[in-house]
Amino acid sequence: MTESDPSQPFEAVSEDDPERPLGYACIQAYLKTLDGSPGVYRMLDAQARVLYVGKARNLKARVSNYSRPGNHSGRIDRMIRETASMMFLTTRTETEALLLEQNLIKQLKPKYNVLLRDDKSFPNILVPNDHPFPMIKKHRGAKKEKGTYFGPFASAGAVNRTLNQLQKAFLLRNCTDSTFDARTRPCLLYQIKRCSGPCVGLISRADYAASVADAERFLSGKSTKVQEELAVEMQKASDAMEFERAAALRDRIRALTHVQGTQGINPKGVTEADIIALYMESGQACVQVFFIRSGQNWGNRDFYPRAGTEVSAAEVMEAFLGQFYDNKEPPRQLILSDGIENLDLMVAALSEKAGRKVEILVPQRGEKAELVASAQRNAAESLARRMSESATQGRLLRGLAEAFGLDAAPNRIEVYDNSHIMGTNAVGGMIVAGPDGFMKNAYRKFNIKGDDLTPGDDFGMMKEVLSRRITRLQKEDPDRTKGHWPDLLLIDGGAGQVNAVAEILREHGVEDLAVIGVAKGIDRDHGKEEFHRPGALRPFALRHNDPVLYFVQRLRDEAHRFAIGTHRAKRAKAVGATPLDEVPGVGASRKRALLAHFGSAKAVSRADLADLKAVDGISASLAQKIYDFFHEKG
């Protein structure tokens, strides 16, 4: 692919230059430089912000449509009038242009494109094949580990529920390999019949492998066969008067039945598909996706793409498909509630991505149509709840602006809190909230680095956190056009913390950020919070039953929860840390070998070279490295 020459006319424009044409005249000037190649175009405003990203089979023909007034919707007309420059990327095929377009939309988040705002990866269930007694576990991310993957599941909760029942049904271990290797007697899970005790030899390798195979068959959709076989075994045990074994088999059958019973939608004629249903109302959209794999429903997730009143269902659906599967492998079938304009092109793009044929269907009757209708009802209900919550959130934000004397309802609130124990493992936490509630993908944690801080110096910690945050904002969004800057800072603390934050802002030349401190108030009780402004002589309070007060409490408590959780994770990691972690070439297995041989990291540090060489798995060269590491430090 090739990008347009940046020296083209109007590539860089200034809003202060009235001689530069905007809108239709600007677009018209590009036509003489274009040919009929497929590719992607970007429309930019006078500040070089991307307004729109589109793809075309014929760039010249597509851009020509924008150069003529008339026959455009109000949204497209506004976009054209704001356009001050364009950029072009030519591609070999229109399919490549489609894939590139959706990738750029996700990266650049243009103002006038339909945008998928929540695009997290989905978890899978993994059965590794590199251990004689493999565990069954949750996996998220790239499939680098060797084993059999089952998924995707809609959420971690769906995976955990399935794993819990599979544990009851097949008695497979869920402990780590290191825990498995260190066991000398059965754990509690064996006692409550959740594990067959392979760590201490209570089940043979062959029998455990048979249980693993049954679990894989169940997850592959052969659940009925597995249950039938268990029922036959249960009857044999009962006939032989082995009632305890029969009861255990009965419990396993119930566990499998529970997995099936919680799936809601259980399709008969659909083996592998994503059911994707769209519902739109008042310019807002909800897309509901059900994941069908191996004939089973593995959960559903709703998404709320940024649309608008003038965007068609076909446009929303096509944009969703392109962006959703940009970093995910599509299943063999996509069953949609609404058709898309470039059906053949989307099929070709997704098939190319998957390396096999992907089918896109818009059913009108039969089981598939019923599945889509059910998903669409879910989408309508989810959108209604979200609109209700957004209206409530909007009222709270307006009330917050009134209570704190802000010019307008804040679109982005950042709330800060610190957590530590006597100054150790100190961390700062930042949570973010806005019109759509908590924005968890924007949360940030800060490991307190200040070596000159007095342990427990909350003022100093808050200064460090805010200084790092403002420095990053000024670097990444200096002109405040990307929406990263907050409209309101809420600080957990009183006048001292607030004034410390105000000092940091002044040092960085930031004078227009609203800062409010939230202190516990009299008796440090909920409902008696006092609020502090920088430089104010006295705090102020809100009515005890004011909804805005409850809203601020929720924000403060969420920041506290996040900071505490981050601190505990850091503390837990520090508890398990040893000086061996810093030795080059010593990984987890060699660390275990050294600790098992010497008993402690301190004993390893005092060992002589001959003793280090005697440890299993420690070569002469690595023993020398370990010896040198500790003795050079000493």
C-alpha cells in the first residue's frame, strides 16, 4: 500500500488562513491527484484532527461524490463543511482497504465514524497438553501455550461458572504446576470431591487422562454422550451396591446438567456461530452478541457503538463487524439481525482473516431467525436500561456541577487515592467516571517512587502522583483535543491534600482544573463528608440525603477500593519475592530447585561454589553467576 504525498495541496492548513478553501472546494482540489485505485481516505479538520475514515473501491469516484453539494445527509454535509484536508492510502484490493479502514477507525476514533467503544478480548478454557496430569484453567490473550482451547466465552464469570461445574463433574485439578509438584498430601478440594488427587497418586495417569478426554468431549459439544456413559456407570455401581460411587456419579451428572441449564439459548441446528442482533433508538445503539460453540451457548455480551440519529442499521452493523473481528477470529457463521451493504466484501475479508470460509446470514424464518429475535429482545432491554442509567447519571453530573460551582456538567472526573501500610508498598490509584459511569479502561495505578519521601507522607505521595499525571497529559494531549484531560479532580483528603494538588497544578502552569477534596468530616462518618476547595478558609457540606452526596461517596469508595486492591497485589508480590528473582538465568523452576536444596534464599547467598554446582538443574556456568551475584553485592 502507498500513502499520499504529504506535499499535496491543503495537506496542512491553518484555521487562521482564510485563503485556504474548506469543505467542498477543498475536496474538489484533490480529484486531479487521484486515480481509480482502491484504498482508504481520511478527512481532517483545520486542526488536523481526523473527522472520518472511509474505504473505496475507486478512490477518485468515491471522493468525487463528496465534492458535489446535495444528496448528502445532514451528518455527512456537516462533515464535508468541516473538512480542511485529506489523506489517502492506496491498497491492492478493496478487501485490504476494508481491513485497513476498520483498523484506522479503532486507532483514530474519528468524530463521524460509527465507533465500537468496548473491544476487550474474551476468555477461553484451556486444557494444556504438556503435563501428565493437566489442569483445566481460564486463559485470556494470545494462544501461545500448547493445549486445547475452548471458547470464546462472553465473560470471565461465564468461564468461572463452567469451570466450577466441570470440576465437580470430572474432578480435574486447578492448582498450578508448582503447587502440584510440592503436595505431599491431598488438599481440601480432594476432601470435598472437587479433585481426584493426582498430586499424591490417588488416581492413575490413564484414569485421569480418561477424565480429561471426557471434559474435552463435553466442551466439544458431545455432552449427551458423556452423560449417557456416566448414567450407565452409575447404574452399574448401584447394582453392585457401591452406593457411594453411584452418588458421586450422580453428582457429576447433575453438574453437567447445571452447565447446560444455565446457558439460556440452546440451539439445535447451530454448531459454531456468533448471533449478532442490533437495536437502535433515539440515536443510540446496542449490539448483543451470543457466542455459540460446539452447539452450546457460551454467554452473551452487549456493546454500545457510537452511532447517531442519521446512521442506518446497515452502516452500524457493518462497522461493528469490521471493528469487532479486527483482533478476533470469526466463527464459521455470523447470524445477523440486519443486512449490510458490502456483504460479499465483508465475507471475503473475514474469510481471508480466518483462513477458511466464513458465512454471513440474515435469517427470515426458522430456528436461526428465532435465535436472532431472542438476541434482539436482549439488546432492546439492555439499551433501555442503559438509557435510564445514562439519564440518571446525567442528572447527577449536572447536580455535581451545581454543587461544586462548575461551569458545566463534567464529562470526565478523575478521583485519586493512596494506599500503603506504614509507608511500605505505597501505591496511588486513579479511577475515572463520566456520562456512561465508571470508565474502567481508563483507570491507572502509580507505584510511588519517591526515595526522599517520609514513610506515610500522604501529601508527598499525592504530589508525586499528580505531578506524574499532569506531566503525562501535557506530553500526550498538549492542546486538550483528545478528551484525556479531566474536568474535575476529586481528592480523598482535606485542605492539606487539596492545597498540595493545587501547588502541583500551578507548577505545571495548569490554572483551570477544578479540584475538590473529600474529607470524612465529623466522626469520620458516611453522610458527614466535608468538601474543600484550594485556598478556601472553610469547608462546605451537602445535605445528608442529597443524591449528589451519595454519588460522590460512590466515586470516593471506588477509588479507595481500586487503590487498596492495587496495594494488596503489590504487597502479595513482595511477600513472595526473594533476591533470587534478580539473578540472571534463574527462573521459576531453578528458583524452586535452589530453595528446595538450601531451604532459603539467605542460605543460597551464603553457599560456596561447589554446593551450588551440586543442585539439580544448575550448571557450572550458572552456579558461577549465582555465586558472583551474591558475593559482588556483598
